[in-house]
Amino acid sequence: MPAIVVPSHVPGPVTAPATASHHGKSGTTFVAPVLMGLDPNLAIMMSGVATAIFLLATKGRVPSYLGCSLSFVGVAATIRASGGSSATVTGAVLVVGAVLFLVGLMVQRFGARIIHAAMPPVVTGAVVMLIGFNLAPVTASTYWPQDQWTALLVMLFTGLAVVCLRGFFSRIAIFLGLVFGYVLSWVLDLVFGKIHSPAGGAEAVDHWRLDLSAVGHADWIGLPSFHAPSFEWSAILVALPVVIALIAENAGHVKAVGEMTGDSLDDKLGTAIAADGAASMLSTAVGGPPNTTYSENIGVMAATRVYSTAAYWAAAFFALLFGLCPKFGAVVAAIPGGVLGGITVILYGMIGLLGAQIWLNAKVDLRNPLNLVPAAAGIIIGVGGVSLKISDNFELSGIALGTLVVITGYHALRAFAPAHLKTQEPLLDSGTSQYDEQPPAGTS
């Protein structure tokens, strides 16, 4: 997979090749746009707009702040590796938002059982896992080599913050890791001077770990950079599998908030998914990244015990203000490559392991070959970048091919499997409130 070039001077496109845990997402609204090569200012602004749309659509019953999901980072990397531009990335993701919107309408009409019928937990977990682990080469070949010792120290600091801190500070561990990395890079520049390493490219050069020159030249007030999307089938096919991860994120969020507030929100699942899709369509239509809700938001709610949507309206307002400050975007875009190396080691791994968590919560039996075979094949294809050439102009590979193998493989095998392999208790037959319920005594 070709290397990603992180913009070190001004926000710009990445020239490169779900969902993090609840400790990780707090910082990814800042990090994800940089990893995708999109304008951080526009990303922050549109996250505020998306949050407002979501709160209006759900009539304030589902408190949430929408931000950019890391599930899209692998999609952006793959599209750019094939020569796609920022417009190609946002066009492909706009289609993902449209599909998510339609899924939300279908859930409103037919209930959550339609999700389970098409994407049982073994499928959802496998797709989330291959999306996360597909990103491992990006960290290993691009970010980590830029400053391996900074990456190692940032990884250790962030890990300690996640495990040892409590409450609110544990929930913003990724953000604290970014701050620590910034300060560490600045100190190392002062003490040791420039570092000789790849600065996002293939050749090693002398460069500052932390280059804030663009911050000094950036205006305090100004509009972000807008661009129109463009649509290419090859890019769209790469992006579509992320729909599965987004459905899982939304379902987890709605269920978790309902349990925390004591207000059953199963009737709002379809609305939440549709609002998520509509917000992503609007953001990508002007050149921003997609925006999604996620269950990690409940970590902040649990720590602060603030469930009022008024707090999220305020957050959306401040996001709009930050979006109008190019200097803020320049600070985000200047995140050193070594810092991203330490952060993404944890974040990308978290995305992949969320797939395993879906399996655990659903009690997926991987001793059952009906579950094991399609998941195993799809994950290896997705992580290893296996490709299938259909014609001279059309090829399926990586995430897209892996997802296709998992979904079609599972349903095809299930059609021919003997009855004793198909006895696992359904998970979503009556809506998301059935996630963790045990079957009655005496049943299989």
C-alpha cells in the first residue's frame, strides 16, 4: 500500500494509499480529517451542522455529538492509492451517506429485524474488524517511521491515560495524547534540532518534528475550503462496506443512551440512522468528511452525568465558530507524523477489536463453520489486500472484496448448511433492546 503524506504545512489532500473505543473517539474528530486529507476547519464546522441536524431529527430525545468516524480513513487511503482526489473521496462517501439514509427509512418502516436479517453479528463483527486491521500498514509504513521514538512515547502515554485516568479525563485520552505529542515534539526539536527521517514520503530528509509555520500565516477568521464531490464507481464500491460499521455504531449508541437515561429509544433507531445519513450527505456535498454518531459519546455522558441536549447544541455552536478560524485548522493540520504514529497504533487496533467485541456481545460461536469460514476468508482478504480482477478496468480488492465475501459467503453457506448449524439465537428480532437478553431456560 503506498504511503500517506500528511500535510505538515497547510491542510491538503493525502497522497496515500469503523470506530475506536469509547476512550478514543474524543480526539478523532480532529485526527480523522487529517488522516483523510480533508480540510480540518470544514470538518469541525460540518460536525456542528451535522449535530444540529441530528438533534432536530430526533427531537432532542437522543443526545449526541456527531463527528468523523475513523471507519472512513481506510476508504480514503484506498481511493487515493488508486489516484483518486479529495473530490473522489467525498463523492464516494456521499453515496455511503445516501445508503445509510435509506437504511434508516427501512428500519423505521420494518423495524430493526431487517438489520439482523441482512447483517447478523458474525457479519457485522467481521466487517468492522477487517476495516480496522486494513489500516495497519498505514501506521507501520508511513507515520511511525517519521519519528519512531516520539511515536513510541505517545503510544505509551496514551495507553497509560486510557487505563489509569478516570472519568472525563479517561474519555479524552486520545486528545491528551495529541497534546502530549505536540509538547514532546517541540521539546525534542529544541534539544536535538531537526530529525532525519521520511517526512511522509519515501525519502528521508532533515525536517522539524513540529512545523507551525502555516499557523503563523493562517488568518484568525475566514471560511474553510469547499469543493464539490465527484463520483466514480470504483471508489463507491470501496466505500460502501463502511455502511455496516455505521449501522453498528448507531445501534450501539441508541441502545446505550436508552439504558443510561431509562428512556427506551428503540423507536428512534431508524430516525437516528436516517439523520446520520442526511448529515453526512450534506457535509460531503460541500467537501467535508462524513459525520456519524457513536456509542463512545456515552462515555462523556457517564462521566459528566449531563444528558441534556442543550449541551450538544452548545458544542455544535462552538464547532461552527472553530470552523471559521483557519488558524485553528492549521494547528490541527500540523500534527507531527510521529504523534500520529503513536495515536493510530492504538486507534486502528481499537477499530479492529470492536469487531471482536461485537462477536462477544452477541455470543457468536466461531466453532461453528457457518460463522468461521466466511469471517476468516473475508478478514484475510480485507487485511491482506487480496484483489480480484474482473476486467481491465474493474477490480475488487481489500475492504470491498473482503466485505463482499463475508456477506455473500455467509448467506450462501447458510442456504446450504444443515439445520444444526443454524440454531444460534437471533439477536435483533424484536429491536435493539434484545441485544443482551438471554434465551429462556431450556432453549438452545
